[in-house]
Amino acid sequence: MLTAVLAALVIPLSVVFVQPGHPIAVLVSLLVAVVFVADIVIRFNTAYQTQGRTITDRRVVARRYSTTWLWVDVAAALPVGIVLRIAGIPGESLIHLLSFVVLLKLLRVNRTLGRVAGPGVNPAILRLFLLGFWVMMAAHLIACGWMLILGNPEDLMPIARYIRAFYWTITTLTTIGYGDITPSGSAQTVFVILVEILGAGIYGLVIGSIASLVANIDVAKAQHREKVDRVNAFLRYKAIPAELQGKVNGYYGYLWETRRGYDEQVVLEDLPEPLKVSVSLHINKEMIERVPIFEQASEELIKDIIMNLTPVVFCPGDSVVTVGEVGFDMYFISKGRVDVVSADESTVYATLNAGDFFGEIALLLSTPRTATIRTREYCDLYRLDKQTFERVVGRYPKFAGKMKDLAEKRREELQRSMNGEE
Ligand code: CMP
């Protein structure tokens, strides 16, 4: 691809500035030919993917290549100028024209760059880059054409000539058209008319594309901002107190900072089961590694739990569970800290961190909640519902035993603290 781009830059320049038989022109076409021939050989030995399958059968690869790009590649690889010269065929302009076959290779730039960049690169930025590339490439070719057709009336050095021609191209393409360089003679006028028509198209394309691409560069951010704007408009309409509005905005700010506004569950919902398991395992790996009771748990158990976790976010000072209530679920802390507090919230019995869990006593021992859990800061929690919990406890007795031990210990501790208070 790089060679094709370099060839597309150098060959038109060499057409303007050096004669086809010039050593530099010969060297350039030879170098280009070597790389392009190597490219053809490599392409015959490159597998391709179709409908998710990788095709490695050489015959299939060869058949596909020879019915698609092979002829373009062969035409581009032929050092036309040299061949014609050796064959003794005269005609400068024919040689000039044929050497432009190299430009056909550029048709693959978009696809190749997309593949090289991979999914890690923002597609909008890639498209913006490609748009810039094509506009610049078109400007380069037009500038070279203009130099060829205009000749060198001011008797300038090559670099100054190119800069002047490029300047004329850009002012014409962008429809600025100062009119300081004007055509004389029919050939030049026709050329200018064509460039002006092309320029109007390119200008419209560039303005339109940039507007939509810039808006799409950060899709997640644009969507999040739109959502927050809508929520804020609603809050204002309902005359929600400023403090509460601030809290809602803080919550959205936290969602943006920690997950770029994406809802994990919505993203996962679309995936087929095995892919969902892999992505979920990856997302929750860190949290699971921090939970001591999962230390020797089997992969099956962890998978069973992970696939049934619901991510929930709590704001600072929220009560996640309240003492005395009936418990329907338990929680794992992925991020943030919570306090285990008394009913009147005056006594803090314990503070739990990322990797801890709570809410298991009510489920295991069938009692009302033994304490209130109050968040200290924004908390990312994962909720496990009672049904799944009971199924897991029934299926994995060792795990259930460990959890029961901890629940008993916690309850005793709590009892002791309460007695101490009394
Ligand atoms: P549950 O009773 O369902 O709801 C309150 C939770 O607080 C309880 O489950 C435990 O998970 C947790 N908890 C209670 N006492 C302690 C303690 N002493 N240390 C840590 N966590 C506790």
C-alpha cells in the first residue's frame, strides 16, 4: 500500500519533470515493479475470510484472486515505460498514460487501511483520515495535470512550480478561485472547467462528510450527552429540587467515567451465549478474583454466578438493604465502599470494600436483614437474586458451607457489637 501511495505521488511528478528514459524514472518504475510482483506472489499465498471461515485452499485462493484483483495488480506491476522503451515502441504520451495504471492499486487503500488499523481505531477517525488522503491525492494529480498543461511560463524551479500548481488546485477545488492564475487557450480552459466541476463535487463531499464524521467521532459521548440533556429537561419540567438534580447528574457523570455510558446488560444481551459468557467472565474477572470465597471455586460455579449477576450502581449515602426487611438478593462489591450500620445508622459495625459481599445472611438463614448497608461513595455492585443463590447453594455444597460459616460469624459479630452497645 505504501509503495502504491509513493508511486502515485512520484510517477505523476516524474511525468512532469523527468523524461521516461531518465535513470530516476527507470529506477522508480523498477522498484515499484519489484514490490508489486512480490505483492502478487504473497497474494497467491494469503488465506482469506468469508462468512466467518478462513479459506486456505490454494486453488480457491488463486481462483478468487485471478477473478478479482490479479489483472489490476499485473498491470500495475509491469514497468510499462521500460518495456515500451526496450521494445523500441515510440510515443512519449502513451508511456505517460500507461504508467498511470499504478493508480489502480490505490483503489485498495481504503480496505487495506481498514484492515491494518483493526477494530481498535475509531472508524469515524479512519474515514476522516481517508477522506483527507483522497482529497490530497486528487489535488496532487490535478496539480501535476495543471503543470503539464500549463508548461512553465514563469520559468520557475520544479519545487516552486509544484507549489504554485498545488496552490492553484486548492483555491480552485475549494471554490475560492482568486483568479490570479487563469487559463489561456482552449486546452487549459477545458482543463479548468473540468477541475471546477470536480471541485464543486469534492467541496460538497468534504463539507458533508466532515460534518457527519465529526458528529460521529465519539458516538458514545454524543449519545450519553443527549440522554443526560433529555433527563435534565425532564427534571426541570418536573421542578425537581436543584440538589436532587445535582445528584442525578452526579450519577450520570459516574456512569460516564466508569463505563462510558454503556449499559453492560444491553450490550451483553445481543451476544450469543458462549460469547456472552466469555465477555462477562472478562468484565468480572477482577471482581471475582478479589472475592475470597471464590478462591477455590470451580469454573462452572463462577460461570453460573456471573451469568446471573445484574450490575447496579448506588450513589453515596444510599441504603442498599435496610435492617428488618425481607431479603430477596445479595450483592457483590465491584467498586466502592459500604458501611454495615445499625437501624438508626449511628453505629458502624463494619466497612466492606471491593471484593466483599453482603446480604447473604437473610438468604441463607431465612431471617430479616440483620443490618442496614449504606454506601460511602459511588458503588458498582452486582446483584444476585434469591432464586439463583438458592440453586447455586444447592448445587455446590462446599461453597454453601463457606458462605454459611461466614454468615454465622458475621451474625455473631453483629450480636456481640449490639450487646456491647447495650
Ligand atoms: P443481611 O442480613 O442479609 O443484610 C445485611 C448484611 O450486612 C448481612 O446480610 C451481611 O452480609 C452484612 N453484615 C452483617 N453483619 C456484618 C459484619 N459484622 N461484618 C460484615 N458484614 C456484616
